[in-house]
Amino acid sequence: MFLDVTKRRNPQLIKNGVTFHQSGMIPPNTYIIDVDLIKENTKKLAKVAAEHDFHLYYMSKQLGRIPKLAEIIASSGIDKAVAVDFDEGKVLADSGLAIGNIGHLVQPGKHQWEEILSWRPEVITVFSYERAKQLSESAIRLGVKQDILLKVVNPSDKIYPAQEGGIWLEDLEEEINRIQELKGVSIVGVTSFPNLELDTEKAEMVPTNNLNTLLKARDMLKAKGIAVKQVNGPSGTSCTTIPFLAEQGVTHGEPGHGLTGTTPLHAIKDLPEKPAIIYVSEVSHKYKQQYQVIAGGYYGRSNMTGCLVGHDEHTILDHQVHAYQNSTESIDYYGLIDSSPDFPIEIGDTAIFAFRTQIFVTRAHVALVEGIQTGEPRLIHLERKW
């Protein structure tokens, strides 16, 4: 999905991937993240957000929930994280990182609220009165009052499978009344996801109906006399989409793929953020007329199409073959790539991919590398997945 743009906009990352793997500095099944460009992309996002009075929480799940990387992002201009579930929040908070929002994708369990409150998150997203009540009771026991966002949904909204949930817009007024009676929480805003999606014909990110739902919900909160601090509108957050979102009245975004220059729009248009991540593995063996690559870091929605394969950084950019997306029904022990009539493939060759990632659901290692952009690459952290 991002192989061609990475070859063009960050070829040195690919070349270093070959060198690091062939030298044994990283094992097969490792994502390499270009720390220089993570810093640069983060600074660009923070600057555009500040110019539009827009606020950002960084998302770390796509990048493996690594505290070391989160520290780098926080020090580059986006100081609070959005944690999509309790586990991510705990990994980050236990390392002293600030939590901006938690609960949007996965609601915490009923016995986890008190620990979450000890992290002092800026906001917590709740899907229902029942979860708000649990949170309120925990907050009262701790003697605090927690700001919350309400996730809202409409039947015509776009919802990804296994992410369903939220307060129906038609029930929102009644639910606001009930939640406002709770003493341990304070409603400060609304959220929904995804608010933008890629229109390939227009080559731009366009609003989903979720954005309409989000703005209607904001107006309903205001009509109830609630001081709305947040209209949180994640999905595809980048330097290109922030101005549009701010103009619509959205106040907060949550860049994840924007940090690595790998939102869907980055695949078809050069945006300010540059590609900063590749997946590096190794040719394992030949099977019939094709080759099997050691896997473990594949992702079902990666949209991979190609692979660069070889053992020489000077020729790797020209050695591209077709790569196959694995069936979601199979475990990715291996990945399949084609052979080439133009060059030989050897067992042990490096295989490099650039596709849509969700590292936290894989078995992949993650290498953080500095100095790629200055010609002095050095491994500063290897997060092993075992």
C-alpha cells in the first residue's frame, strides 16, 4: 500500500532495512520506525494544530504501544496519548506518560476504573449510562470528579465491524439527563469514529455521516446548558485534514498513522508527513515457483501489494515482486511472494514491505532507528515480542 511512496520519499529507510537485517542487527519479523521522521511529522502536526486552535492526542497502538517511542512523540509536540483500551493506558501510564483520552474503542472493565482515575486522564469516553455510573461511583470513592466524553452513534453512521457501540443520537437527550445526575462525572464533550474516509476518485478525505452525528450531538449538549470543551473527531488526522476538521467545529484529533505518514491519503498523494515505517523480514524457503517469507507482523487490513527482496542495499529498490495478502482465517506463519524473471531470489534474502499497520495485534518486533535521514543510522531501541 505504501511501498511505492516509501521508495520515492524515504528510500534510505528501505536501504537501512536491508543492512540492519543482513548484518543481524534485527531479526526477521521486525518493523523499523524512522525516529527522525517521527519527530519531524509530529512537529508538523503540532504546528498545524496550534495554528487552528486544534488539539491532538497521539495514538500509539499502530506503532506497538512502546513507551520509548511515546516519549519521543510527547517531546516532539503532542504531549498526551489516546489509549484505546486499559492495557494500552497502563503500559503508557506506568511509564509516566500522560493520558489524554481512554475508552473510545474499548470500554474498561468495571473493576479497572479506579486505577484509570489514578492516571488522571484528561477525559474518559463512555458508551452508556451504565459505564458512566460505574466510573462515577469510583470517582466518588476517590474524591474526584472526572470529565467524560459521550460516544454517539446514528443508524446511518459508518461503523467498522467489532467496533459497534455508543449512545444512539435519538436517545442522547434522555441519557444526558441521567448522566448529569451522577456526582462523580462531568460531561464535557462528544466523540465518534470514523469521521473521515478516503474518496479515491476525489483523492481526498471526505466526511462520513458520523461527522454530522457528532455535530448534532454537540448542539444537543449545548442546548442542555453543557459547556462543550471537546468535539473529538478522529480518523485520518493529518496536516491536510486538521484545517477542514477545525472549520467544521471539531476541536480534537487523534493521529496514529499520521505520525508515520501512512493514512490512506498518504498512499495516493504526497502530504507534509513522510513515510516513516517499514516491515522487514526474510525469505524462508521456496514452494513450487513462489517464495515463503517469515511472517508474524502481517495485518488483515494491510492492503499489501508488493515486496522488495534482496540482500544488497544498492539494488533493493529495483527488486520488487508481487506480495499476497494472507487469508484472515490463517495464522501468518509465512507470507507468500512471487519469484521474478529479472533477478534471482536467495534463501535468507531480506523482504521489505510497507503497508497499513496495527503492530499491537501482531507478533512483530519493533526497531527504533535514529540517524537514517543524516546517513548515520543507529538502533536506539529494539522492542522484542516475546
